[in-house]
Amino acid sequence: MTAGTDVAPVVEARELRKVFGPIAAVDGISLDFTPGRIYGLLGPNGSGKTTLIRLLVGLARPTSGTARVLGTEMPERQVLGRIGYMTQADGIYADLSVVENARFFASMYGVRDRTAIEEALDLVDLGGRHSTPVEELSGGMRRRLSLACALVHRPRLLFLDEPTVGVDPALRVVFWEHFRRLAADGATIVVSSHVMDEADRCDELLLILNGRVLARGSGAQIRETAGTHDLEGAFLRLAGRAAPAAEAPPREAPPNDREGAAS
Amino acid sequence: MNVRRVAAIARRIANGFKRDHRSLGLLFGAPVLVLLLLGWVIRGQSSPATRIAVVNEAGPLGAVIVTRIVDAARTGGLQVVDIGASVDSARAALADDRIDVALTVEPPGTPGSTGGPVIELMTPGVISTDDSLHVAAVQRALADAVAGTGAPAVVHRVLYGSPDPDVLDSFAPALIGFFGFFFVFVLTGVSFLRERVGGTLERLLATPVRRSEIVAGYSLGFGLFATLQVVVILMVAFGSLRVPAIGPLPEFSAGLGIANAGSPALTFLIVFLLAIGAVNLGILLSTFARTELQVIQFIPIVIVPQALLGGVFWSISSLPDPLQPIARVLPLTYAIDGLRNVLIRGEGLASQTLQVDLLVLLLVAVVLIVLGAATIRREVA
Ligand SMILES: Nc1ncnc2c1ncn2[C@@H]1O[C@H](COP(=O)(O)OP(=O)(O)O)[C@@H](O)[C@H]1O
Ligand SMILES: [Mg+2]
């Protein structure tokens, strides 16, 4: 399971880049994710979190760089059976019922075990709503169903793109408890978020801005580096240091204090 | 290809329909309604007796002919109106809609004469279909008049169907093809657009499903409904169950009772091939739409030309020359031709034209499958 420090990484990316016309949505990101941990991708809207996840899942081909997932170079269809992906949009069928959605995605993953489906629905507290059409669910309930559909095949690697948006605080706690339990069982979880207050629940954070990793480490480490008391402040300070560097050659620009130059 | 996944995709389409009563109504109710309405209009068309006036311009010889015509017209069921004896009064009567056809007996020597007097028919020329009906009635009456006088008799026979023409005979196969294509295209287009816009396609592509499985699942799901639709249309078109009068309800016939000669299996085959083409055209064109309204906007481009050129109303050979090659690349052309071959001519697989129809439909389906599948992108093989 999770023993030792030199376990083979579940996700390995080397200098990943993805360019859309003039925009580098992901601009040279390298990372190694090890099993049994929760990783947080933290950054504002448009910073490249979704694109990074899509590259790792193999839904997009990198402009350059490589991604290896579960030991296989992506994109590769077969690996998808062991990955769960909760998309930022709900991605569930409005004209199907709750259980029909869960069963549909289970079939796509080749799962025939009904208990896995029940478990996933119970987890998100939709166990009693089997036959409710999705059209009649609230936004938060849809979000929960969307999560359940990513869990029906008990994936070893889980990508969750802003999973807690629209979910009420009480259920958020339940979500995080479950993520922690899955991680304890050896699953690797990658959660993206643009809200900082959830970040401390992750084992490791990657602060992302303009397609680049601004900083990485635990919440405490990042706060220390930035010299602030909260992540929000840390983010702003680190972003302020990085912004002038955008005009200079990347990465080598030393941090300076030209705060006013940030746009 | 994983059969279970294909079946799950087809089932999800069926489950979606279960709750979407409007689409079900569109699929099954609309064609039946149109077919019944068309049957009613065509068969119930009231054809009041043709009103004619006869004017003599050819002297004593003409007078004899006029008498003959009037007698023939009366026995032939035409209504002869007395409007006076001049060409001008006949024109006035035509203009005022007091008569439908003015017959003038012109003296020999008028253009068109072959030596004897000429009978000129004049109609208002406002609604040409009405004119042709009335002219045909006059010609029939005059033909009856010459019958038994030693002049050659005119008898009308047909190769297929019944000699008493039922326009519905040729319409029914065309409508089956048209509806099979139209509704399947619209429903698939909208359904796949929802997949693309609603994020379910992205989600679906993040599973190990193959593109071929998505295409097959969609074709199966919508193909199934297209086939059910044809069953309903066939029952309405060709069924002739007589329901006797019950209480205040008059006796009626469930179904139009159109004569048909063909094999149901071949009918299904044609419609299924057409439907698979329509499914994949829907998948293909959903790429170029952002909203459901934009899918509907494809109808004038995709559906209307096929309805106009595909042989629903006019046969291909009667089209202007430049349009004929266009008609020959439209799938609906071959479906309608195939359905007429099967349903009216009663042809089987041995018929070469039917073989061509089936082959072209298969080819079109394959091409559209390839194009449609190409629009479902994932960077994964
Ligand atoms: N398919 C695409 N085509 C063009 N630009 C895109 C596409 N996907 C993302 N982008 C751009 O890439 C940048 C990063 O987007 P995204 O990864 O969605 O950010 P985030 O998920 O962090 O909000 C944005 O500027 C966005 O406009
Ligand atoms: Mg995003």
C-alpha cells in the first residue's frame, strides 16, 4: 500500500505544456504524485487547473512534455478504467434518474457489481433518491451525484475538478472525510479548487497561476515561504512576486518588490 | 467492441425517451397525424361536377358537334351552363367563376386543325391542378361520347396498384422514408448536442468507452425507435381494420388501407439503414451547433432539399436536368425509391434497382458513421 517513500509515483508529469492559440493554458508543469495522498491544485479561474487535469486524464494531448499515469504514458484508453474523473460541469444526464445515471457510468467502466453503485450513492447521501429524475435535483444534489458517478468503479486515482462548489458546508465535511478514507486505502486524489479555505485538508498543495506552479508543499510550508498567516495572503504575495517575472525570462527572474508593476 | 457498453448507451437513450413524452409524441404521434390528415385531404377531396359552356363558332357543321358535345356532357355527369352564344360571354362566365371550362367549336383552318373543326378548351388558369381535374373530366365525357360510334375507344390501365388512382399509394412510401429520416435526425442531433454542451460527452470520454461503442449505441438506440416508428406508420398506412359503429360513433376504419405488395422485412431494412445514416448525420452536425435551436436550423438545409428532390412529391426524372445529379446523391432518394419498389411494385432482393437502393443506403450510412465518429474526439485511441 502506502509504505515507504520511494513508491513508484501514480502520476508523473514532465514539462507539460498545452497551448491554445496565443494562450499557454499549462506552461511547463512537472509533478510527481505518490499513492495514498491528497493533492490540491489551487489557483484562480483560468489559471489552467482544468486543462492540467485533462492532460493527465488523456482528454487532451500536450503541446509538449509527457504525462505518465499509473505507469502508462497518457493518452491511453485502457488506463481510464482505473481513473475517476469528476468534471467541473456536472456531466450527468438530466433526463435520467439518479440510479440510472450511476448505473450508466458503471456500465461504461465495465462494473457489474451493484453494491459498488449503492455504496457510491449512499456516500453522497442520495441512497434514498434512486428514482428521482435529475431534473428535479437541486444544484448541490447534482454535484453529489456527479461525484458518485466518478466513484462507481472504485478508482485508484481520482481527479476532482472543483468538487465542493455548490455543496453545503455540512456535506463538504462528509466529502472530505470520505476523500481521506479513500486516500487511507491507498487511492491518490487530486482536487482542484479556487477557494483557499479547503486547501489545508490536502497533504500537498500546488499553487497555480497562468499555467505555472507558483509554489508547492503543505499549507504550512507555503505560508512560511510567503511569510503570511493565511493561504490567501500567501497566494497574493507569491503571485505579486511572480507577475513582473512574466516579462522577463521565466523562472530565473529573482523575486523583487515591484508590487506596483503587477497587473 | 464491448456489447454491454453499447447496450448501456442504447438503454440510456431509451430511458431518456421514457421521460420525454413530447419527443415520443413527435416520433409516433406526428407522422400518424400527418398521414391521416393527408389521407383525408386526398381521398375526401370534393370534386363538384364540372361546369361547362359550349360556344359554336363554326356555323351549321359546328352546331351538330355542339349538340353531340352537350349530350355527351350531360350523360357524362357534367353540368352544362347556358351563358349565351358568344365567345365573349363564355370568357365572362369563366372570369366570374360561373363555369370551369369553356368549349368553343372553331371552324376548320384555325391553327391546330387537321382539316375538321377544332374544339378549344379554355380554363381560368388560376389553380392549375383544378384546371387539370376539370379538363380531364371533360375529356373523359367526350371519350364516352365517341365510344360506340366507331371511333377508337380510350381505356386506361396501370401496371401496379389499382386503375382508380389513389395518390396515397405513392405518398405512403415517401412519407415513411421522410419521417424515418427527419425525426431521427432531429432527435439525435439535439441529443448529441446535449452530450457535447452538457459535459456528459467529456465525462463519457473519460471512461474506457470506445468511439465505435458510442456510435453503435446511438445507432442502436435511435434505430430501435425509428423501427418502432415505422411499425406504427405501416399499421396506419396499410392497416384496414374496420371498426363497426358503436353507439353514436360511426363506423370507421383503423388505418388508411393503402394497397401494398411488399415484404415487411425489406421495409425495415431500408428504414433501418436510413435511420443509421440519420443518427450519424445528427452526431456530425451537432458539432456545428451551439444550441438546440441551431440544430433545428439545419432542417431547411438538410431536410427540405431532400423532401423536394428526393421524390416525395415529384419523380427524379421529372426534375430539371441540373437538379437530377443532386437528387441522386441524397439518401432519401434511395430510401423512397427502395420503399416504392418494395411496397408498390412488391419487389424482392432479386430486383436490381432495389439492390442499388440498399447498397447506396449502406454506403451513405458507412460514410456518415465514419464522419460522425471523427467528431467524437478524445486524444486516446
Ligand atoms: N479548449 C480550449 N480552447 C481554447 N482555450 C482554452 C480551452 N480550454 C481552456 N482554455 C484556456 O486556457 C486557460 C486555462 O483554462 P482552465 O484550464 O479551464 O482554467 P481553470 O480550470 O483553472 O479555471 C484559460 O485562459 C482558458 O480560456
Ligand atoms: Mg476549471
